Amino acid sequence: MPSSFFIPILLAGMIITGSSNSLWSKWQDMQCVENCSDPNPASHVLYEQPVWQTLQMFLGEMLCFLPVIYTWLRARQRTAPVFLPEDLEEDLNEPGKVDETFEELRGWKILLLWLPAACDLTGTTLMNVGLLYTPVSIYQMTRGALVLFVGVLSVIFLHRRLWLYQWVSLLTVMAGVSLVGYSGSLIKDAVHSTLRLLGTEESEPEVTRVLVGVFFILFAQVFTATQFVVEEKIMARYSVAPLVAVGYEGLFGTLSIIMCIPILAMPSIASSSPFFDLPRGWYQLVNTPSVLWSGIAIAISISLFNYFGLSVTRHVSATARSLTDTCRTLSIWLVSLGLGWEKLLFPISLLQVLGFSFLVYGTFLFNGLVNPPSFLNPPLVLEDTVSGEAEEGQALLASQHLDDTAALPVDLGQSGYDVLPKDVRVHAQGVLSAED
């Protein structure tokens, strides 16, 4: 257990790096890259390259290899411990020890991580497109709908059982996302109406833009949830160090984008949308210092966020990681308000606060961080999940091995499920183990 001084550093590091990632991405979208000297702001071309921004994320994940390589080099310099044969036999034959070893993920099987990397590539690119149309706080809050899709896909593909209160929590999350998106569109439309009175015209209503952005972000959560399900399938069978898993997914995601560059660079595809005009995006990236340096900052912040997030889960708890992630969303909103990127308009902003409250409550209720209402309590509660330590250990991670063997490249982490173990049978009046 780390010292009491070290834990606040981990929590603060997770909030700062996670917040800066979204804020830097939005700031990068606001940078002028073409026709910047034109006095007419309508002719300015902003940096709108979601594919290149996804590549920045994967490069940041690849940086997670650095501490792994450092640890490996230090391990080579140490002398291996010597065990006596008697000690080994005692350890192997000691009663009460359960062999829970997993097959190591190595060789060609490492390519299995390419599947979640492909889902991450698709989901992140769609979210980057959505960020172009939405305020950064709406973007971050809408990503909270991930728990909804993870819960549904876990029932379909992982055959998980969700209690009634968990289904209610998913509906609560859906209501929160709807309120957040609707309030954001109203705020942007009110600002747009004010600008129109001042003589500034835009061809597309702000309500439409925000709702389109929210749709892209919500659609992206389907791929992100699929990524989580695929990762859990892999980690349930194979063992791999958390940072190594993140690094490999970053590597495979980078290779995927590099292989797609010749296709996306074809004139017929590049001219169809500026979002996928990769040659033009590369020119904008290398010739605009603010875009280039912000891209480097994004990659570093993603790498550090993965490190701090894994450290919080390992040294504190998965519950602390979920609570810290909620503080991160709130901090992004406050910073964007302070920078003038967003406005508080009453009573419209109260809808956004209400929607965010629904998101937080639904997520906490689903993960077991708050007690459900009495009429939604499950009929049976396992004794080993009543205690605080066991409850925290299973709050956000579906498998007891996942915390030690897997890491999720996405910032929200695995959602928890109230699931009966395989060796437990449910009876009308209680719970009995399979051996009873």
C-alpha cells in the first residue's frame, strides 16, 4: 500500500491528465490552419482531422511501453532469487492454495489485441468527429453513456445477469445523456441567435450541429463497449501486464492507421470529406506549431492518464477510479466555462446540471457505489459481496483477474456487474455453493 502522500498525487494526476486530454483536443479543433490572415473569420479553416487525432491517442498509448522497458532493463541487472528444492515442494503442495494461472499472451496470440484496437480506432475517430460539433463538457458527459452499452452487450455476449436496479440505472443514464445533449443544443442555439442579431450568420442551426455531434459520440460508445467485451473475453483466458496490453493496442492502432493512409489519400476519398483528407491534415499538422505541440501534449497526457488510472485501480480501488473520473468530468466543465468556451444560461444550464446528476447517479447505482431504493433491492445478496473490501474489489471490474491482468485504454474503465459466480447455485431461500 503506498503512503498517504502518494495516493493524493495519483488521484490528482488522474484528474489533471484526463482533463487536459479532452481540453487539449478541443483547443486543437479551434486552431486556424488555413486562410488565417483573412480578416473575415468565416473564411478561416480550422483543424478538423479526427483520424490524425486518433493517431495521437495511439501514439500516447504506445508510450506506455517506456515504463515496461525500464522495468525489464532493471530486472536484468538484478540477481535472480535462489529457492531450495524443499521450499518449492512445500509451496506446490501447500493445502488451500488455488492454482489460478493463466496462459501467457505471447507469440501470434498477441495479435488478438488487434481486435479491441480496431474497435478503439473506430470509436475514438467517431468521438473526435462528435467533438467538432459539441462543447467539450457535452462531449465528456455524453461519453458517460458507455455504461449503458457495456451493460447491454455484457448480457448479450457475456451472458451476464443484471438485477432490476441495474436496468433502472441504465435507463437513468439514458435519461441523463438525453438531458445533457438537449441542454447543450439549447445553449448553443441561444448563443447562435444572439450572434445572428449582431449580424453574424451561419448556414447550419446550432441545434442540428450539437445533436449530430451527440449522435456521433453515442454511436462511438457502441464500438467502445464492444472493445471492452472483446478485451474481457481475451483477458479471461490469457495473462498480460496492464501497460503491455495498452502499449500493444496503441501499436496495432497506429499500424492500422498507417495501412489506411494510402486508401484515405486517394483523391476520390480525400475530396469527399475534409475529415479524411489525410495529406491535407498532415500539411496542417506540421505547418501549424500550435497544432503540432498540442498533439504532443495530447499523446503525453493519454500516456500519463493510463498510468495514473492503472495506479489508482491497483493501489487504491476501482471505486476511487470511478469517483475520480466523475471529478474529471466536472473539472472539464468548470475549465471550459472559465476559458469562455461555454456559457451558463439559466434556466437552460439547470438541465445540463440535472442531466449530469442523472449520469453520475445511474453510473454509481449500476456499479454498486450507492444503495438502490428498497423496492429495487435484489432478492438475494451474496455474503462475500456485502463486506466493504469485497464490494470495492468487484464494483467496477467484472472479473477478479482483470485488475491484475488487463488494462483498458479507454478512460472510463470496466463497468461492474452483479453476477453470481459459476460455482454458486441460487435457491429460493439462500445461496449454496456447488460443493454443498
